[in-house]
Amino acid sequence: MDMDRRTFVGGAALAGLTGLAGCSGGGPQGTRTNTPTDTPTDTPTESGGGGGDTETDTATPTATPDPVNVGMVYATGGLGDGSFNDQAQQGIQQAQSEFGVQYNEAQPDEVSQFSTLQQQFASSTDPVYDLICCIGFLQQSALQENAPDFPDRNFMAVDTVPMQDTDGDGEPDSQFDNVASYVFAEEEGSYLVGQLAGLLTTQSFSAGAGETSGDSTSVGFVGGVESPLIRKFEAGYAAGVTAASEDVDVSTSYVGDFNDPAGGREAALAMYDNGADVVYHASGNTGTGVFQAAQEVGRFAIGVDRDQSVTKPSFSDVILASMVKRVDTAVYTSVENVVDGEFQGGSTNALGLAADGVGIVYGQGIGGDVPDDVKSAIEESRTAIVDGDVTVPTDPGDV
């Protein structure tokens, strides 16, 4: 590990809102600036002896390198979702702590804001952003427009692979050299939590504030915006449920928003009222409503992206497990590559079970009550997927 490039690492102080217009410098208006502090300024001295004379040489301090600057454009739904965006923020915070990077954050309310925010970071001259992180598949269109306009800026994209048309036939055929993409095998992790739901709904089980109904074998899935990406979550979940038992029914509902807890609650309540014992969500902050519904009716829920029994502790008594998706790893790795001078533009980095990019984490509150034989069956499935003995579908129609 090269320590010279990290001599600026110090304590990380959180500054206030910048309020700067991005195109004339700084970050997008309303972004939050985060800067490292306490830069080491040691001045070594050397003393010699003999004859009572002392000679002191004062060395010239080594110049402190400029820290890497990163712009974060989060997905709609914003920070505080306890899952996707918060996981991305964890990655940049870890990079700040270890590498001393500075970063600004932008939280768009609508998809239409992505392009402007990306442009403002890319156009900034004070500071110049060494990396612009675009979090979420809904940023693809904006990034496909902006990446070629800023060839000297490095971008990273989570959950999307922006493509360009290089031969003029109207069809995208290659990746951009200044964009590093990170994608995940969401279907693999979702398979494991689907198997958990399928196994528990077929037996009498109680823990925390929830219990299975006993007279029904049914589970549910609540998605945010219906898209090929979120359908991967649905497909893996349904496949895992089927692997547990072909007699279990799976209900599905897409709310159409990643920041609509009320809609998530309504969708989940309908499923619980129809006999569902467990509902898994892939819907950002919309999933908070799923947890609320589970608690209201005394059933179970499964979180996504982070261990939501920790990020949403008031619902830990109904969260069986979470399908973790290491967006933090993607952000951290992309920043580390820039710090090391090894930015991987034009690459697609795939993170599945084998790379610990996705996985199952049992809830802090009630995960310990899940029977050992259920956990053993899930671990066997994990091994089979990693070894290639089980192929998980990415489209619900293939389940």
C-alpha cells in the first residue's frame, strides 16, 4: 500500500452546504462539501554531536499532494433510505477516511435533474472533480449524453453500463472510455432470501412481532420502478421461493417510485391481507412502508441493499433478513482506483455471490430465531450458485 499518496489523510470534518453554482466552480447548488482536516506538517530535525558543537539541519517539508475530489449524484429517494443511497454514501465515507478524499453530494428529487447535476460536477473548475459517481440505473440516459461532452472527466456508474454508437448505425456498440461501470448479480442474492421466505411460509414460525399464518403458503415482492434491473430482484426471489416449495404463491406489486413509503405500505398490506407471510422489497425508501405493514399485521419482511434491521432498527422485530448489495464496495473501489492512478474506464465490473457483491444477512433482532436447517439449506444453495451448479434466472418469465 503506497503511503506517499495518502499523506494528506487526517480527521474528516463535515462542512456545511456550499451553495455554489457548479458551472462556475464548486459543486451543484445545495451540495454538501466534505473535506479532510489535520494535514500532517511534520518538520524533521537532525542533531549531531562532538566537540560540544551542535549542528541542526532543518529539512524542507514535503509538499502535501492535492486530495482527490469526488462528486456524488445519488439516486432519487435521497439519503436516509436505509438502503441503496445510504450504502453508496458509506462507500465514499470509507474512502474519505482511508484516502483523505474530498467529496460533494447531490440528492436529486426527479430523474430530470440527473443530467444537470452530472454536468455541474463535470464543469466545475474549483474544485476539479477527479471522479463523478452516478448512483442508480436511472442515470444511464443522462450519462450517455454527458460522458462524451466531458472526455477529460472520469465517471463511475452503478447498475448501468452506458454505451455509445461508434459506427453510426444508430445502435450503441461500445462503452465510454471515461466511464467505469459496476453491476451486480441481484438475482443471486434474491434467490437466497426467496428460499428463506419459501421455507418459512410452509411451517409454523414465530419470532419478534411476527408469525406465519399457518393456513396459507404465500409470500410477496414489492418493487419500486419496474425495470429490467428490479425485475432481476423479482426473478431471483421467485426462483428461490420455488426452490423451497413449488406450492408457494408469489404476489408481486410495483409501486412506481423509490420514495413512496405510503405506497409500499398499501401494496404490502394487500399481500398480507391475502395470506402472505413474508414480503421482500426492492424499492428504496418505499420499502419503509413494507416494514410498517409487516409490523401492523404481525407478519415478516425482508430488506434490501443494507442490513435494514440495523438501518431501520424500529422494524428489527419483523425483518427476517436483508439481501445486501455492496454498492459501498463499488464506490470505494472506484475512488481507490482514481487515488492509485488506475481508473478503469471502459470496464464493466460484475459483483455477485462469488465476489461477495451480494448476499444474505440475517436480521439483528430475529435472525437468530431462523431454524438451523433453514439456514443450512440456504448456505447449500449459495455454494451451488457460486460453483455454477445452479443458474438463477434474471427475468421473472423464466422462473
